Amino acid sequence: MTSGVRDESRVVLIGTSQYTDERLPPIPVVEQCLHDMRDVFTDPDHGLVPAEHCTVLLDEPDIAQLGRRIREAMAGATGLLVVYFVGHGIIGRRHELYLGLPDSDLEHPTFGSLSYDALRDQILDSPARTKVVILDSCYSGRAMGETLADPVGAVVGQLDIDGTYLMTSAQRDQVALVLDGEPHTAFTGRLLRVLKTGIPEAGEYLTVDDVYQHLSALMTAAGLPRPQKRGSQNSGRFRIARNHAISAESEEDLDKRIADIVWRGLTWSWARQLTDLQNVLARQQAILGDRHVKAWRTEQLIAHAIGEAGDPAEAVERLRKLLARQSAELGDEHADTLRSRRLLAVNLGESGLREEAILLLRALVPDVRRILGYLDPAGWRAQHVLAVNLALTGETEESAALMKELLVAQKKHAGEDASQGARVQRDLALLSQEVAEHV
């Protein structure tokens, strides 16, 4: 988007994840939905607005304060205004839609919930030329019962020219889904996929209708509720994002980016590379497909970064799934498959599943040596991980023997991997000190 359009646009992201009414179950993925939608809309290269023009309102308990914050967030929008809500939708006595807030009462939503009509009125009061409303909530299709246009003739005429667009995650009486194991709601997760990866058959920029049509096809193919839409005049043709499938870097450019990320990860911190890795993966999948070996290698790095960031259990889950795909398509002896096995063992150990990690490593070390050769650094790394896990489970004698064997080999053949020898020497010294203290 041009700098002028970005400066004239505003994005307001609203979500409720926790509810005091026990009949409204919590939706833990709401926070991640808001976080990732913000990242997409504020992406420096492909986003809709600069970060200061995107407002996130999570679990706002006070309806009056929420209203003020929404008005403040909309102020200054003269180009495009996007308002997004994720959470429970509640039906009032007159079958009107309310958007659930933390203190919403399922049977009496009038006083503790955000009325969709009230939100719509605020949107219509905005001078933004184009207004897009995205509702990801159960019963969100109720909003289709009313047009987004104000009945006053002058306003209707203006909206007919400038356009309004409403997209909802579910039909009038369907429940918006949260699928097991997915980090977002079904609707938002697939919306993010479209925005991040783009649409190959679309142009350089994605219009609102491009996004809706592709999202609708994804939801229908997965057996999920088909999203609904209502647009007036030319609103569906408004550009909402750059098309990653068209504007993404070449394969060679992405290779260079990965090399740079790996250098930064090794030099500084893997955890700090996670966002860049996820962006590269989305572009690789758009260009190469999600089954390409380069995309899988980036998935390995993402899992490694997640583990380094303090969530080895999530890394384990990702690596198990990746390893299954690699084993099936690349074979158990492919170098990438062997690398996933080692990373899985690392994160199993960090998750507290050290016995499982040891079993995996006892099989991996001889496999690496047989396939890649005794002097390949991958085998040394696997043996080092095995030694560390053995030490942490009390098998100090075997652990020390493995580390001493590594030191002998690395002194002769370390080459560029001399830093590995330094790490082994450090761990062996710590192990020897611990053993001495317990004698």
C-alpha cells in the first residue's frame, strides 16, 4: 500500500477471550488471533497501516471505556477503516446480535455486551471512504439481518459511492469453530493464511472480494461454515493487502534471507528470529508449495526457535508432524529427516521427556554415522545431546565416556565446527565437578 493510503487508514481489532458467565466458555486462541492479525495488517512491506494506526482491544471489561477507545481508534480514518471482532456472539430478545465482553450475561446481553447496532453506528459516523467489518463469532451471521448503510438518504448515497463491506465467519445460526490443535479460530486461521500467502491467480494487490472468495473456498473445502458477506457498490474492489503470491521475493532471495537468519540465530538468539522465519515460510509456501524441502527446513528452524523461546513442548508437537511428512516423502535416511530427529530429541529433553529423548538418540547416533560418516558434525551434535540427557538422568559414567570420545575426535577433525568441541569440553568439566561433589 502507498504511504498516503497507509496514513489515511485505521484498523481496530477487538476480542474477548475470558467470560465471567460460565455458560460462555473461554476462547484462549483469541489473543493469538489478535496478535497475528495485527502483525499482518502492520507488516512494513505488505501491511495496511503503520503500527500506530492499528489498535488492539483485548478483554475490555467496561462497555463505556470500550466505546471511547473504539471512537479514538477510528479517529483519523479517511481512507480505509477495518474493524475486526473475535469472540462469542450473543442473540438478544429481538434476535439482534451482541458481541460478547468479559461480563456479558448470556440471557441478558443488553447491558454488559457490545451491541452490533451501536458498533455499526460508530462505523457509519466515520468519514472513511471504505469501511470493512469482519466478525469472527458464533451467530455472527445475524449481522446480515441489517444493512450496513444508514437509512438516511444522504448517508446512503455516500455509502453507495464509497462502499461498505461486511464479512462474517458463520451463518445466522451456526457456531464459529475452534478446531483442536489450531492456534486460531477456524475462520481467522484461514483468513491469516490467505493474507500471508496470497492468491496466485489474483493481481499484485488483493481486494476484499479476492480475500472473501478464496477464504470461502478454503472453509468450504474443509467442511467448515461458509463465511458470509455483504458489500455495497465498489467496496469489494478495494485493495486490502499486497499479494504475497505475486510480490514475494524469488526463491534465491528467500535462500539469502534464510542464510542471514541462520547467522543471526547462531550469533545472537534463535528466539528473536521467529517472526522473520514465519514470514519467510509463508512466502516459500506461496512460491514453492507447502511440501517443498526448503519450506520443511524453515519449519525445522521455526520449531527450533520456538523451543529456544521457552516452549519446547510446542516445538515437539511441530517436529513430530514434520518428521512424519519427511519420513514418508524423503525417507528415513535423508539428511533433513535425520536433522528433525535430532531437533525432536533436543526438545523432548527440554520438555522433561528425557527417557524418550535418550531412546531416540541411541538410534539416531549410529544412523547418522552410517549414513553421513563418522566425521560428520551432525553425528557429533547428536552424541553430545545424548551425553547431556544421560547426565541429567544420572547416567554420568556413560555420559562422560561419550563426551571424552567426542573431544578426541573433534581435536583431530573439528575444522569449522571447533565451537562444538568447546561446548563439549565445558559440559564435561561441569559433569566432572558435579561427580566430584557427590563422592
